[in-house]
Amino acid sequence: MKPGSLLRITGMIRKECLQVIRDPSSIAIAFFLPLLLLLIFGYGVSLDAKNVPIALVVEQPGAQALSFSGGFYQSPYFAPVPMLSIQEAETALRQSKVDGIVWLRANFDREYLNKESPPISVIVNGVDANTARLVEGYVQGIWFGWLEQEAERAGKKLRSPIQLEQRIWFNPQVRSTLFLVPGVLAVIMTLIGALLTALVIAREWERGTMEALLVTRISVIELLLGKLIPYFILGMGGLSLSLFMAKFLFHVPLRGSFWLLLATSALFLLVALGMGLFISTIVRSQFVAALVALVSTFLPAFILSGFIFDIQSMPLVIQGVTHLIAARYYVSILQTLFLVGDVWGVILPNSAALLAMAVIFLGLVYRKTRKNLE
Amino acid sequence: MGHRILALIIKEFLALFRDKKSRMAVIVPPILQLLIFGYAATFDLENAALAVFNEDPGAVSRALIGRFEGSVGFKLVGYLQSDTEIGPLIDRQDALLVLHIDRQCSAHLAVGESCPVQVIIDGRNSNTAMLALNYVRSIISDFNQEWAEQSLGAKLPAQLNIRAWFNPNLESRWFIVPGIIALLAMIVTLVVTALSVAREREAGTFDQLLVTPLHPWEILIGKAMPGLIVGVGEASLIILVTVFWFRIPLVGSLATLYPALIIYVLSIIGVGLMISSFSTTLQQALLGAFLFIVPAVILSGFSTPIANMPKFMQMLTYLDPMRYFLTIVRRVFLEGAGLEYFWYDLWPMTIIAVVTLSMATWLFRHRMY
């Protein structure tokens, strides 16, 4: 270290801190943003459909028809709406008042007793394909349950040949909060990192203060450290708040080690801050830096990180693209550390990728800044 | 007066597009993102890694495994020899799920008993776990049905015919890609508007604008026009890609879609300008934009249905303009629904637009610092 280096870095840090305090939006980014996002995500998002409104058209309420449709009233997945005619039900489906129709025709009971195997028509609204598929599965379940019950009543035995027993590991009750909270942490940290630093170097260029800095004895490394350290501390503060909320508000278990979580999070924060600094250094205008930060941070972290959409199901080319998204590695680490434990087979490769990205981003920032010094 | 506004509009466009970098940042990423997200965002399971631990020597288990091998949802990654292998395999994410078939399976079935089959799924990502479970259930349910018919030697006492309207093959891409139109139209519009006033405030030129003879509403029109043109223009480009590249059927008419799109973009412009005129620095505007975008996307029903949210969250969604347009764009595309179905989506969006645009106009003059 050159003489006076520490002094210059602390001076720089002090200056940044003063700037942060004077425009408190940075503090809001670090603390208010996680609070808001965790609350919304933590309670808001689930793919698990319950109480799906479904139209029940029983044209002639015979014994069999009623016993079949009774299954829908007992199921927690459906909120049946009795309707008189299929026309009425189809109109309701078109108006999105119901998500599906179950239609038992007038001759259902007669054909059933004559062993003619009458059809039960089910129409689902396929627009939301995922919910539609869930509804199909639930209807099949009710249908087979009813067949078994009727066979038993007739003194016959109809057992479903395969009895499925499901075990969802790590999250047996399938509480979506348990997977969302770790996932949203990655989104929050991405935003914090980009928001805090995307503008800080561009601002200096724009206001002409960069040139003032360049004529001082401060070196590029000292300058960057001075920019990085205050926001790193702010970001870790935001992270601590998020972890606190995850643990005490959402009761997400932390099965891995806390220190490993902290270390990998610090690593990810470095990548996120590095990305922000990189944007800032490249464009040199606050306006363009803000544009780039808006379009390039949230959506990729949300859609390509494996947080909501399964990466394995994406086409190979797109899977390749996800490797460019730092959040992808962090989501993987977080979900494993929170719900499974210290699985080194997952933690190590993902941390290595994060480390590489941190080095690349910060290295690029360093190079780009030095060029301008010459 | 007309030429005053025109001059302002021209100036706004220059401010946005004169710089090559900012031109690129507004135009290129949305198209790129549509292409990437259009393929990435799917709830259809493909090639999920499945391992099998089969203890049954009989034919039944082989037939069942064959079903899984034949499904596009799963990719068989290996056979296990003992149950101690299951734990590490799932922990390391080498398999998403393990199918465990009991030793007695075929024997049980031969005497009319049920065969227990256990499926163990990695629940780390509970969405994916539920998707996988759903696929497993549907494969087993088909298997059961055919087996039952075979062993009864007759048709089952009643048949179940399921049809899906509007999206017969239940492709989740048909659901999500139209959603991306709403998503990207929002981002682009917000990007153009949320920074425009804050930028001038920070540079000090907004004060100059305020002392010109321009009325606040004239400033509003000048500031809103780039958002409207860029937002609607970019959305049109995205709609073209959706129809001709992704081949999502556009059953409804553009005459239904465009009025809704324009109201939607106006409401986003209102929000953007409100954020912008409330901020005194670009940093604050950027924060404001994110504080709006992220909740708006989550609460809109883009990735998960609103019906699955808790009640109080559902109430919050009514404040979200994207919620309404998302419903409209999906239903126009797939169901071909006409404007008469959308009154209840259009008027709240209109109110949001009017309120936010008025607030922004008021803030132009009243937010001094």
C-alpha cells in the first residue's frame, strides 16, 4: 500500500457517506425496498390453486349424478356453482366467472344403471394452462374416488392399482413461502446492488467532479474501494434485515450454516454492486445508467434465475443464457442453504461462478476507469 | 399554442433519442427480452431428472416405468440400487424426483390389492415440485384407468371426457407470452417517463420550463407523448413477434386490444410521471420506478394467479393497472373476447390514468425543493 492510502480511502468513504445521508433514497433502497418486497412476495405468490370456481350442470338430479357431484362440494380444491343448463355454464365460462364446467346429461343415471358407461363432460378454461392442468388432476381424483366408492357399494372391488404416496422433501407441507422467501432475497439483493451503485460513478462524470477526483493523488483502486465499501455495508445492512424477516416473520428454517449464508451473500452483493458500478462506468450518464439498470436487472433476475420458472425445463440455448445471470447461482445457494443444509456439491460450484463474476465485473470497472485516467 | 407543445414534444424526443446509448437502451432490450423470456417462462415441465428405485421384479413396474420414459416431462437419469442413494442424489440436485416401486408391487396386483408407489420430490422449489407431482399424478391416473378397465374386462361404469377450451394442448407459453406484452409495455413506458422530469430537476432545467408560458397540462402532454408513442410502438412490435414468431393465436381483434393498450400505457405514463415529478434526483426516480414495477408485476397475476393470493393481497391488486391489461391481453389473444367483456377492467384503468396524470401535473408546480 502506498503511503497515505488509508487516509485517502477513508476520506473517499466519508464523502460517499455524506452523499448517502443527504439523499436518503439510498437508505430507503437498502432498508425499505427489502421490507416491501418481502412482504409482498412472502404472502402473495402461489401456484397452488384452491377453491377453483367450477360450474356444475346436473340436468337430472338422479342418485348417481348427485353422488358424483357431491364429491365436488367436499373437495377443498373446488367452489362448485350449481347451474341449470350447459348454455348458462358456457356463458359463465366465457365471462371468466368459472374456470371449468362439469356436465352430467339428463340420461346419466339411466345409462349408468344400464351399464352403458355414460360420459361425464368436463370443460376447463385452458387460458391459464397450469391451473387448468391442476384442475384436470383434481377432477380425475374425484372421479376415481367416486368409482371406487360406487364399486364398494355394489359389493365389488375396484382398487386403484397404483396407490401413490408422495413425499415432498425439505418442504413437506409445500408452503410456498419457504421457497419464495429465499428466492426473493436474490431479487432484492440484485436490485439493491444495482440501485445503489448504478449512478454513483456516472454522477461524478456528469457533474464534472470526476475530473476533480482524477487530479488528486487518489489511485483507481482507492477510488473504487471508496465507492464500494460504503454501499457494501449498506447492502449488508439490507441483507441482515431481510434475513431477520425471513427467520422471525416468515419462519423459514435455516438448515445450513449461518456464516456460510453470510459469506455467499457477501459474495453475491459484490457481484451486484460490481454490475452497478460497471453500468455506471460504461455509460457515464446518470440518465442512461438508470435506463440500463431499469431494463436489465429486475426482469432477468425474476424470470431467468430459476426462482419462479424451472431452468431445467427451458430450451438449452436459454439455459445457456441463464448462466450469465448472477441471481441464478445465488437462488440455488439460498434455496439449498435454507431448506436443505450445507450441501457442498451445490454451494461450491455456484460460489465459484459468483466469484468469477465478481472478479470479471470489478476487473472491467478497474480497467475502464484506468483508461480514462491516462 | 399548438406549436409550443409540438416544440416541447420534439425536445423530449431529442432528449431521449439523441444519445445513441439511450436509444439502444430503450429499444433493444425489450425485444431481446421478449425472445429470451418467451422461451424461458414456461410452466410446462420438460426433461425433469427422474431416478427410479425399482424393487419389483414383475411386469407391472416395467410397464409403469415405460410410461414415465415415454413422457416428455421426464428424463430418466438412472436406476438406483438401494434407498441410501436417494438422499445424496436429491440433495445435490442430480435428480428432481425419485420413483420408488415396492418389492411386492406385481404380487399385490395379482391378488387384487393395490401396489404402493412412492414418489420423492425435491421441494426446494415448491412450484416445480408441485408441477412434477401433478405430472406424476396424471401419468399414474391414466395407468390406473387403463389397468382397471383391463382387469374388469369391461368399460368403467362412467367415462370422464376432459376438454380444454381456448388452449387445447394446455401450453403454458400461450398464457405467458401474451403476459410478456403487458410486462414489457409497462417497463418501456415507465423507463421513458419515470426519469424524464427527475432528470430535468436534477439538471435544473425544469425550473426554466416552469417559467415559460407553458401551462402545466401542456408540459404534461409534452412529457407524456414520448411515453405514449414509444410504449404503444414497442408494444406493437412485441405483438407482431408474439403472433408471427411465437405463433400464439390472436383470436380476438386488434380493435379490442388497442383501446385497452392505449389506456394501459396512459395509466403507466401517469404513474411514471408522478414518480418522476415527485423525485428531485435520478436516484430517487430510479428507486420509485422499482418500488412500483416489482409489486406491480407480482400482484398482476403474471406469474401466479391472483385467485391463489390471500384476500388482502387480492384487494391490493385492484390498484395495479397491469392486472387489468393482463386479463384483457390474455383473453383477447386466446378467447377472442370483445370489448363488451372488459368494461370492468377498462374503467378502473381509466381512473388510475386520470388520477395519476392529474397528480403528476399538480406535482410539476407544487413539488419544489
